[in-house]
Amino acid sequence: MRLDINLATQPYQDARRFWLRWGTALGLLGILTVALLFSTVAGWLNARRDRQRISEFKSQIAERDRERQKAEAFLNLPANRSTRDKSRFINDLIERKAFSWTRVFEELEGVMPPRLHVVSIRPEMTPDNQLEIKLQVAGDTSERALDLVKHMEASRHFEQTHVVEVNHQTGSPQGDNVQVNIIALYIPERQERSTP
């Protein structure tokens, strides 16, 4: 059998090389598309599962809120008010008793910059039952007080530390040119109970 090929009118094309290159690229693109589709479907299924869990948690929170409202309504009855007031008073005493002056001073000693000292310290409970410390410090410069605020924020025992007021004074016998009022939330270290 004889084949007449005229290369002038029908130039030679290496179709095999073309399909090998572009076919491989197309195959890889198809695999990438399938992987992206799989990842999208898996993400959608996970998000759906998360939405279901969130709705379950919301319903549990709503149930707990209803229980709390019933308990508060029961405690607010005239016959139960004295018991409620006594329990609040005792709980406040327990929370105040949990405050350890020794620990607070040890932790302050660890973060206190040189040539700065505590003038007064007053612990108070916030409305959301967190322990807040109102601290008054004195020193020769306000930069040292700002260093104290930075060190307290870096500590794991103090949060939301901020300066409330800075008072400059002259002629102090101890050389205290600045008094600074600082407020911080105190997080006591949780003591782990040792099991016998």
C-alpha cells in the first residue's frame, strides 16, 4: 500500500506529543477539581454538623436559663427572702476569705519594677463575681508604673490591667514624685488537690 503525503499542503503534526502534554495537564486539573469538590462537600457536611451542635447547645443554655429563672423566682418569694439573703452573705464571705493577701503580695513582688512600691491595695468583687484589685503605687517616675502595668498584663494572675489616675507630687519625703492608681482583675492560682 502506498501513502502519498504532501508536506506542503498538510504539514506534519506530532499529535501524540500534543495529547500527551495537554492530556496530562487536563488530567491533573480534573484531579484537582475533584479534590476541591470533595473538600467543599466535606466542609459543608462539617458545618452542618457544627450548626446542629450549636443549636443543641443553645437549647441546653435556654433550658438552664429557664431553670435559673425558676430558682430565682422561688428564692424571691417573701417566705424565702431571708434564706436567700443569708446564702448571698455567706457566699460573699467565702469569696472574700478565698482572697490570699500573701499570694497577691508574692505575685506583685514578682512583677514590681525597682523604685516603685505599693501604697494601698483594695480587693473588691465585680458584679459578675470577678475579683478586682484597686492598687495605688508610688515611685520616682510614671514610666515605672507603666512598666508595672505591662508586667501585670504579661502575668497569668492579672487581666485587664489599666491606669486610672496619675498624680504628680513634689517634696515627698520618700522621693515619690508620682502616685498611680491601677485597676486589674486578679486570677488566683487554682490549687490542685492532692489525692492520698
